[in-house]
Amino acid sequence: MTSDGSSVPSLSTRLDTLFRVWLTPEGAERPYCEVAGELQQFGLDATADDVQRWRTGEVSPQHDDLIGLARVFPGDANLDYLTSDARASAVHAQLALVLELVEGRVKDVRLRSEHEDIDRQELTKLLKQLREHRVAT
């Protein structure tokens, strides 16, 4: 549940989460100018200021911008995460878990039977993508 009581995170919260999960190899968040540059390579007219204002919720990106943002960050579920309220909550829960693991520098996780509602296959796939992204870049 989000701070306003709804179960669907706001778009700015979702964008913030992508920035916090998909760090550079040095462990820093991706600079807005870098994200804007990649969006421009996709033919979108976006500046670093635009990206920052989308992330803070000051301005909402257009649908084409969301498609571009989904491509900029690694991960198969980004488009659904950014454009589908129906899928956003489930993907956000997985990303929030990843954030807790990464930011807490957790080295070992053991899921017990009482956590069967967690889609272990999707979680494993997401953690693998995160690891591969950090190794590849």
C-alpha cells in the first residue's frame, strides 16, 4: 500500500523506483542527462529537466515517453509497470523487495512456505536481470 492508502503506486513513485533499482556499475543512480540522451536516440524530444520533473511528479510524461523510459531501463516488465495500473502493484512489490535486498546489502535470502504467494520465478528472473545488468555495464 502506498502512502496515500492506494494499492497502486503513483507514476512518479514507479519512475523513482526504476532509478533506484537500475544503478550504474559504480552504484550511482543514472544521471537525468544520460536517460534523456537515450530517449532522444529513440526519437523522443526529452531533456534532463523533463526526466527530473517526470520522476518528481511535477509533470506527467506522454505515453510515448513512457514507452521510451521502459526501454531505457533494463527489465522485461517495465512497460507494464509504467503504463498498466493492473500490473504496477505486483511489479512494484517485486522491485521494492529488490531495493530492500540491494540497499540492505543482503547476501542470502531464504523464502519459506508461508511466502508462497511470492512469484519466485519472476523474482528470480528479476534478480538475475539486475545482476547481469551490473556485470554488463
